[in-house]
Amino acid sequence: MRKVLLLGTLDTKGEEFQFIKEIIEDSGVKTLVMNCGVKGAPLFQPDIANVEVAERGGESLEKLIKADDRGSAIDVMMKGAALLTFDLFESGAISGVISLGGSAGTTIGTHAMQSLPVGVPKVMVSTIASGDTRPYVGVTDITMMYSVVDISGINPLSSQILANAAFAISGMANGNVPALQYDKPLIGATMFGLTTPCVTKAREYLEKHGYNVLVFHATGTGGKAMETLIESGYIKAVLDVTTTEWCDELVGGIYSAGPYRMEAASKASIPQVVSTGALDMVNFGGMDTVPESFKNRNLYKHNATTTLMRTSKEENKELGKIIAEKMNRTNSSAALFLPLNGVSGIDTQGKPFFGPGEDQLLFQSLRDHVTSDTVEIIEKNNHINDEEFALAMAQKLIELIETN
């Protein structure tokens, strides 16, 4: 029988956890309860006590209570909860997790959920689910449900919301995903609005040849999500056309995917075809959000909420160095495609980011710093969105997959 983990602070939310526990069990799903509260006594006896959670997080519960530091206590409990949750899943003891809470409960609950692979059911009922949930969801498939009212007792409104959450996790845990047969490996690809023609044409070619392609929007979370799915073993080859997230990481834009972008494919030793898509731009919000130090740069209003800034010559040299260093880590066959006539939809003659000087410095930096014998540099006298360029990358990736 499937079993769901209920994870949260039983000293402050015990009544609510007991309520959803009974509904889940009435639906035919067993439960396992982990208490992450620190000070108060739990309303009912959990299966995993807060003493064990604290110890797994690296501190004794007694010391946490004595220190009386809420922030430090949350850090310890979230770490312990995540480690225990992962162990429970790995041992086959649970097939899903549900939690509920305010800011502290949400922080602990979602941190534990992020330790689980994509595909494992995760439901978080939270008072802050209607705001910016990026810090809590990250790149995992957490279902965030807004509690509407504070999680404080059972009333006509909260009972309906909590019951819906309990029904949701019960259905997820009991569900059986249809088995799909794939003859060929799953491919991850990266795309931006200004590289869409390229990626679309390459995707269509790959799908015509029997491959399934997952396309990720290169807005920070997209790159992180692709890296996570590579690490989880879902993605077996990469068409990393749009490496633009490195611009934001280097310069300070809003779409950074962090310093570990482009490392997962190398670590997994899977075939990868990489290009320089949209390395001509750094992303900011509306025009008024652009830092004062950049006001005199080449800025382009992409839309009301997005302002693009052309990368400079020095930034392009550094971008080439960074991307080369990431590609040099691979032990598998890889190809780096250079579109010598422009890297994005607005890096072409007559467009606002047309910059052959900047592009040439980018390409030369890549030539100078790619040192791995397993990385082939392929230069083409095309714009990145030319059909010929897109098909060449797709064909090369198939070649690498078939010979890997």
C-alpha cells in the first residue's frame, strides 16, 4: 500500500495535520508523520520525532531550545527533514509528501520536498503560495496550494482547502503513470524568444527522426530545471543552443541559472551540442530597473517588463572563457557551433544589437580556451536562426548519440 509523508510543525499545526491525516487514511493511503516543531509538545504522537530531525540536521533539540534562535532552529530542522525525507524515499517507505504552514513551515516543507526526484508527488499548502514561490519551488515539481486564510484551526473555509490538499496527495500517491516506451533517448534543448526559429527547426528535425525533445526557456529556472533533469537521468543528450543565462550570471541580470550551469551534461558524460544563442544580451526588468551604472549602455526595450542590454567586448571575451571551461570538463563527445553571422534575432544587420566586433571576440575567446580533445568546434557562415545552422546542429547531435 502507498504511504504519504506528513511533514511539519505538530506543536503549532497539530490540529490541521491530524485533520488531513484522517482524510488521507480514509482514502486508503497510509501515512507517516514527521514532527519538525521545536519547542511545543505535538498534538499527537508522530512516527518521526523532532529529536531525530534535529539530530539529523546536526544539532541536539535541547541545544536548539536553549539557544532560542528561531532562524538557526529552522536551518537545522529543514536540513534534518530533507535528509530524512530522502532516506525514506530511497528505502521505498514513502511515495509522496505533503506539508502545510506559514513562512517557516513552508521553508522546512519545501526544502525537504526538493530533496526528492521530479515525479514524486509533493503538495505544499502555504499562506505565501500566492506570492513569489520561486525560492520554495526551485526547479522541482512542487504543487503549491494557497491557504487563503491563515492555517490556524479548522473552520468551514480551511476545512475545504485542507481536504482538497489531502484528496490531491492521495490521488497522486495512488496513481499509476502510463508506461511510455521510448526507443531513443530524451533530449533537452534551450530556447529564448530570440533563438526560437533555430530551436524550433532543430526540434522538428529531431522529432521527425524519432527523438523526444524537452525545450527549456533560458530564463534561469529553465536552465536549472534542465540541469536537474540531466542529473536525475531523464535527459540523455543536450542541444544547448541558448547559453544566454551566462550573461546574466556574469553581469548581474535577472535570468542567471547560477555558476553550475552547463556542468550536468559533462558530469553525466552525455552527448551535447552547444551554441552561443543570445550571448549578446543581459536581461533586466522594466527600463527603470536597469542599474544606474548601465544607463549609458546599448539598451533595448524588449517589452514593458523586459529590458535587454548588449554585452560588451570585454564581457564577450569573458563569456567565451567561461563556456569553454565548462565544455572542457566533458569526457564524452561534444560539439560547439559558432554562428559567425549573429547570435540572436536582434544581432543582425539593421537590428539594435548587431555587433560583429563583439561576436568575433566571443568566438575567438572560445577558440582560444577550448582545449578538450573531445570538443569539436564547428564554425558556420550563418546566423543562428538560419535553417541551415539549426539542421546542422540537430544532425550533429544525432551523430553523437548514435556513436556514443
